[in-house]
Amino acid sequence: MRILVVTVVHHPEDARILHRQIAALRERGHQVVYAAPFTARKVAPRADVEGVDLPRAAGRDRGAALRAARELLAERGPETDVVLLHDPELLLALPGTLRRWRRTGKAPVTIWDVHEDTAAALTMKRWVPRALRPPLRLAVRAAEGLAERHLRLLLAEDAYQERFRRAHPVVPNLATAPPDPLPPPGAERVVYLGHLSRARGTLDLIETAALLAPAIRVEVIGAADPDVRDALTAADRDGVLRWHGFLPNDRALALLPGALAGLSLLHDQPNYRHSRPTKVVEYMAHGVPVVTTPTPLAAELVDRHHCGLIVPYEDPAAAAQAVQRLRTDPELRLSAARQGRSAALTTLNWQHRAADFTGLLEGWAGETTRPTVGVKRWRTATP
């Protein structure tokens, strides 16, 4: 197949987009064109994928990105078998484009990969005025209904199904567990992997690191929102933690093995209540015990697999105490690492699901008519 993958919001090195989905498609021999904000994010396209540079949609500045995406879809869409969209913003670029495609009889299968609960996420966007959030939530729900009528949908979580009338395939965020041998979790280093924002607990992370220093070093890997960058920079300068900034996926994951614990300090926000934090699965896959706040799906993983400890929301002292408990109890630390790793190798392993994802797109591209009822669901085995 010829597949056009588009994002104007996500980092071009996004693990779900590039390192799982595009990698799986390439392994099956499909041709992929990847349109993403490469220049804005200061990265280059991978050598084995044709890259198209788009402006980045950030904050209130989204017009240029949407215009560029609309032009790209109009030009390259008819050449492709599948268009895979990764941002709800891109739905705004589709109405006229879909009509032109259909008039010419060159309409590719168009898919929206639903990464999050967009309406719930609006409550965390500091650039959206509070007065506009309720009507915007209603507009998002209406747009989701239109998307369901005219596009194929993939969902990152089972819980997202509640927002839609029909059943849609669930392609969860899983991890690719590295091969053995992995070093056992040590006693001197804690890691955090992922985007950094207030709602993701960045200020709690800094305070936790201050409580652990200097005996335990906290390494932080990820890009940060503007309103927490100064605090992270100061903490790094003062030796409270080590902030690596954004690193490509392979370099970021290489820092996980051997860590005492992996932190996930998400706040209690609507958008996080239905999502499994990918960082938690990555910690498990790399044999790192988990310390997480009680977001439901993260807590379920820890409870089910006994792979770490759960701490209260917005409580750096409790997070530091959990790390210290793992440090002083080698048996608990090794058991958590071993059981998390086992689950990641079996029920949470992307390598066991990649063929299902590619087969799904191949099946849709091979259909000559669009069904009017819900498609067959694909979901991960219950972890």
C-alpha cells in the first residue's frame, strides 16, 4: 500500500506513530510518506521514510499548519491508498478535501487515530480561555460524530468507545520489550520518561527529586511545556535532577534499564482517567519498578502485576517515600521488576500485535464499499 501519515501536533519521533505504527507498516513492505513538523521540532526524517515538513500546530497558532495540511492532502491524497491522521485538528482540513476526492473517484481510505479524549483534554489547555471551554467541548463532540460518519476510526483505549455510536478497533499503546539480558534495578537512579507539564506532575517531580537528592539521582527525559521549562532548567542547574530534554526514542529507552524506579505522577484529570500511560508500560518492559499516582489504568497495571507502588496525587513526599521503600527492600524491587517485565513480554507486547494493526489497514484498503455497521474490533488481551 501507499500510506500518507499526517500529524501537525505530535513530535515526529512520537513512539506510537513512528516507532510502532510506521515501523510495522514498513516491515510489511508498505510505502509510507510521513508528514510532520520536522523543522519546528528540530529533527530530520528517518532515512527509510519519505518525510514532508509541515508547520507545527501549537497553542493558538494553528492556522498555518492546517492550511499546509489541507494543501498536502489535496495534492498527495489521491496518490495514496490510505491516509492516516493523528490529530483532531486535522479533521478541520477534511470537508472540502473529501468532496474533491470523491468527485474525482480517487478517495483514499481515511483514518483518524484517536489518541486521547480531546474534549476532556481541553480542560488542561492553558491557552484556551475558560469561558470557551464548554462550547469547544460541545464542538469537539459534534466533530467526533461527523468523523465517525465519514472516516474510519482507530482508538488508543477501550474507554474511548463510549464517545462513539459504533464499535471501532482498539490499537492500544503497548511497548516493544528489549531482549534479555537486562540489568536488575539498581539503588541510585530514578527515571521519568515522557512529556512534561503541570498536569503530568512536573512540579511534583522536581520536589520529589529534591527530597531524594543527593543519594538518589532523578533523570528526566522529555520535552516540556513553556510554563515548566524554567523550573526544570533551574532544577538541573542546581543538581536537583538531570533533565535530558527530548531524546529520540531509542536513546530515551536506553536510559531506562537498571533504574531503581520509573515515575508517573499524573494529576487527576479527566483526560488521564481513561488512558494507560505509555511510560508505565515502557518501565515494565525495561524491568523498572513503577511508582505511579492512582490514575485508573496505571493503578490497574500495578495492582494486577505487582510491578510497583501507587502513591496519592500531588504528594511528592509520598512519591519519595515509595522510592526509598524500593531502595531499602531489594526483594520487593526485584520482584516488581520481574513481574512487570513478564507482563510486558506477553500481554503488553507490541510485537505480538503489530501484524493485527497492519492487517486492519490492509483490509480496509482492500474493501470496495464502506460498511454501514460497526467494524470488527481488535483489542489487546486483558493484561
